[in-house]
Amino acid sequence: MNEPSPAAQHRLTEDPNIGRVLLTEQQLAERIQELGAQITEEYQDRRPLMVCVLRGAYAFTTDLAFAIDLPVEIDFIAVSSYGSSTRTSGVVRLVKDLDVDLTGRDVILVEDIVDTGLTLRYLRRSLEVRGPASLEVCTLLAREAADLEGLGVKYVGFTIPGDFVVGYGLDVGEKYRNLRYLAVYEPDEVSTP
Ligand code: PRP
């Protein structure tokens, strides 16, 4: 068989470090429609403020907002605890704060993944003191091991096992965020992200 050309090897869809597909585009889309419908029902006469946690949650926030049939507002906050590593540093750093005043607002914090819960604990503490009328959390993914009740997570797309995952906003070293589906990341010694 012929070797793939260098151009083909550079394709994201040909990347050898992308392993098993965990959630397809369709599974993601269907679940996000459900979450959007639920939020539409539960925030009927309100104008929720969606707070997107950059960068990982950008894709989910976009699709979730399209699935909510209400006039939502969107703002962005950026924190980092992983840096370029696949392991949390244990310290959350505020990289970009919100522009909008949260006083009296119905806030929905939108996350891509709750892993150890460190980021969410930090964000909750930081946002709760700003006087929102309500503060709920909507995460696309949560680890099976995460204590979601203790973290006050109301909306969860999928509960997943411990594999390192990439795609649909989630990265390794800033790569793979634009993969349309969620896959297991399989590093090898030869190729680095
Ligand atoms: C990821 C993810 C969550 C956080 C979850 O962010 O987007 O915010 O880690 O992990 P935790 O529950 O263990 O705190 P990351 O710091 O990788 O930044 P990114 O969103 O820019 O990729």
C-alpha cells in the first residue's frame, strides 16, 4: 500500500494520536438540543447570561446558545490550570475577566468539562460574590469520579470515564479543539502534539 502523503499526514482526521471516537457529532448535537430545550423551559421569562469558560467551552457555548429559544446574553471568562500540560497545576489563574456586571443576573456558567472540579470551585467562589440572582452550571462533560452535587452542577451533557479526551473545544497543547467530535487522545513516543 502507498504511504500517505505529507499533506495527508498533516490532516487532523489522519492524526495518529486521535484514538477511539467517544462521542460523534450527532450524539453531541442531539444532547445539546435536549439541554437547550430544558434551559428554554426553565428560564421561560428570563434573559439568562451565559458565561463561557474559555477556551475549551467555546464550541459548546455556541451550539448550546443556538439551541436555547430565549434572548440570551453571552460573556467570556478565561481561566487556566492546565497550561500546555495534560495534568492540572493545582492552581487556577484568572486570565480574562467578564465584561458584564453580574448583579441581579441569571447566570449559566458553561463549561466543557468538569474533571477534578478545581476550576469550577474557583469560578463559583469568584462569581457568587458578585451578586447574581441565580448561578447554575452547565457542563458538556463530567468525569464519572467528579462530585457534581457538591459542585452544584445542574446540567450535564455526558458523564465520561477517565480517558484523556480531545475535540469539540478540548485540546492538548492547543491542538484538536476544532475536531468536530470527541475522541480519546492516545499519545505515543514518536509523535508529539
Ligand atoms: C480545562 C477545562 C475546564 C478545566 C476542568 O481547562 O476547560 O475549565 O480544565 O478541569 P478541572 O475540573 O480539573 O479543573 P484548561 O485549564 O485546560 O484550559 P482551556 O479551557 O483553555 O483548555
